[in-house]
Amino acid sequence: MTPVDLALQRAEAIYAADGRGTCFDVEACLENNTVAVEGIVADERTRRGTVRELRGVPGVERVRDDLRALDDIAERTTIESAVASVRGDPDPDAEQTTQALYGGDVKAYDQRDGWRRIRAPDGYVGWIECRHLASERLDMDRRWTPDAVVTDPSVVLNDDRSGSDRIPDRIFAGTGCRIEAGDGDRTTISFRTGTEATVPADSIRRLSTAMPNAPVGTGEDVVEIARQFLGTPYEWGGVTIDGIDCS
């Protein structure tokens, strides 16, 4: 391992120790006392720190910095599949680090061979197949925010959908939505994708205004929802009734 490799290893350990929530995709080479470094890192702090480590390598007189930070190339988008795997590398056989649900608020970054690096709503950074992302540029500046969340493990939408080419047949617990209208046992909800569906009123719960990311409920409510997942198979990174992990 060269001194330049050691400097990169040190920078990654300092600034990107937990690869699930950050990014350190960097290459560097030394030629004629100049280090050329390129790639993508999580933020400006990591970029500066990496360059500083390389400048400290004996014999290095100059660092040619072509690093990019994720926020510099970010685009907001959303998920158009009921659930999509987020993987550690752009490969269908790579480790699944988490999953993203339909209509989730996603930051998308660079692309590679039909995959795109994203930051999922839970904060994890990984790779997702482009086919799961919004097929057209959405007006993500319209500040759509959910005011409800799906609480049933799985809700079948059948034909009660608008924009059915961009909405799945079912949605899972944890999917964010907005309540548009209610009529007894049925409620019309919208999603970040711009689509709408009508679902059983008791399959969703309005979010608390005091804690906008959590549904209103008691301890008994939590236990009741947990019981609905009894028998769900374990899946590393899974977030649905089709497979869920300990987190």
C-alpha cells in the first residue's frame, strides 16, 4: 500500500467511517510530486479533509483536486415502485442496505450503468436501479409534504387510482401521503408522485403536527401494528411485510 493509499484510507476512516450514510468513492495517483485525486465524497468537509491528508504525504508538492461533493450534484426525485432496494454498489447482487417506499423524498446523485446513487428517506446512501425512480422530472419545489402515513402492512389499490402508469398495485406501511378527501369508510389520498388513490380510511393515520414524522397513537397502537407483522420473514435492509429487519 502506497503512502497515497494510506492517506485516502485515513481520510475515509475520519470522515466516512459509516459507509451507509455517507460516500467516499475516491481515486488518487501520484506523478511527479503531484497527486491527482477525483471522485465523489459526502460533503465539503470531507473534500477539504481528504485534500489535507494528501498534502501531508511526504514528497507531495501539489494536489490536483477534482473531487465533487454529493450536495453539489443532487437532484430531488421520488420512488415510483411500491418498494425499491437500495444497495451498497450498483449491482443487483450487492448488499441491500435499506429499501425506499413509494413516493419517498429522495436525493439523487451520479449514475452508472442503469443505476443511480441516492440518499434514501432514512438517510442511507446507496445505489438504486433507475427504473424505480420518477420517469419524468417532477416539480419537487412545490413543497409537497405528507400529512398522513399508511399503517396497514399492505394496502391493495385495485382500480381506485389516478395516474395508474405511475402508481403500483399496492403500497406498504410507512408510505407517506396527503389526505385529500374523506367519505365515510373511504379516503382519497395523494402522493409525492402527483398520483391519487382511494383507500380504506382505517388503513392510514394522520400525522401529528407536533411530530410531523410520527403518527399519533398510544403504546397499544404500536403493539397492535407490531402484531400485524408476526410471521414476516427476516430480510436484511427490508422495511415491508414481505421482509423486514431488526431496525
